[in-house]
Amino acid sequence: MDALPATYGDPPPPGHIAIIMDGNGRWAEARGLPRIAGHKRGAEAVRKTVEAAARAGVSYLTLFGFSSENWKRPVREVGDLMGLLRLYLKSEINELRKNGIRLIVIGDRSRFDPDIVTMIERAEAETADGARLNLILALSYGGRQEIASAARSLAKQVAAGELDPDAIDEKALAAHLNTAAIPDPDLLIRTSGEQRISNFLLWQLAYTELVFTDVLWPDFGAENLIAAIGEYNSRERRYGATAGTI
């Protein structure tokens, strides 16, 4: 990744974009290649998209890299994905730091091998000063599991006499989510033509604008991101109110 110049569009881009990166397997199968080939090309698309988001002036980019359900995939494929994750954490961190990009990982780390957990922690620490773009990777992540975990935390506080049940509101629950310090996404993009959110950021997507594209993730690039931003900017966000009252 080359050094990224600051370029902001008019109108400005959404502050937070989330992406469900779908279609790696279909991309590979369509070419008679093993699924790992699609995942490798998908990793290249991650690099291009991060660069494009930084150039566009996006503040937060959340990528759904590996869901809690993905652990059910064949052992070999999971192993290949873990290998790619290790490679990414080794090869990309210097570039992220150089370009002012902060890495944050959300999800259940307890299921990863200890060396991966250590690499994640090191990568977060080494990029903590990045102020250009916050890159959030959702790994071993599930929206329902996240909400259930937040509810358990609140229940424990109530049981310990530390919290009045009547004080539990949306703000209190949101403070116990993985994304407590991160603004909700303004725009969600899903690639590959599928039109569902697949247990991704269920709480946070309440008023997010959704854009679905037929492009498979390995083929996704800067032009696709800019097109999605253009679609977002053509919409009026009303948050349940009538037009012109926000």
C-alpha cells in the first residue's frame, strides 16, 4: 500500500462503512480453483478496499472476516483461513501503521489458537496510534452471541446489586457490546448478490443504509466502494421521522 493522500469527497462519505465480504468460494469454483484460491484473492480485495476507504475519507471500516458459524466449515478450509489470517497479521501491520490505520478486532477470541490471539493483541497495540482510518475486523463474530453476552454482563451487575434493572436501556446495553466505542455503521455493503445480514452487527445496523451488489468479493475494488458510497449519498436518512424533520 502506498502512502495515502487525504482526499475527501463532496458530499462527504459515510463515517462508518461495514462490509459483508461474500463470494470467495463461488469465485474460485467458477474458475475451477480450490476455495483457498478465492480466499487469497479475497485478501487482496481487503487491501484494495482499505486503501480506497482511507482515500475517500471514511473514518471506520468494519469487515466481516470470519463468523461464529464459519467454525462449522470443513477442518481443512478453516485451517487455510487461519493460515491466511496469520499471514495478514504478519505482512500488513507495518503498512497499516505507516498509513495511520488502526486495527481493532471484535469477536470471540477464545476459539483461536493462542499464537493468533497474541498476534491480534500485538497488531492492535502496534497500530493503536492510527488516526486516519479505524479498520475493524469481525473475527469469530456473531451478532446474537454479542447481544447475549452483553445481556449476561448486565444480569451479573444486577445480581451483584451494582445495577438497578430499571436503569437498563439501549445505551446501557450498547455499552456492553464489542463495539461500545465505535459508532454504528452508516452504510452496509454485501457482495455476491445475497441480500441478508447473516448475524452481523444485528444491534448496530438498526438504521444503517443497505447496499447489495452482485460483485463477488474477490472482484470488489475501489470503483465498487465509490459506487456504493454514491448510492448512500443519494438517499435521505430519516431514522423513522418524516422527510425534512431530521
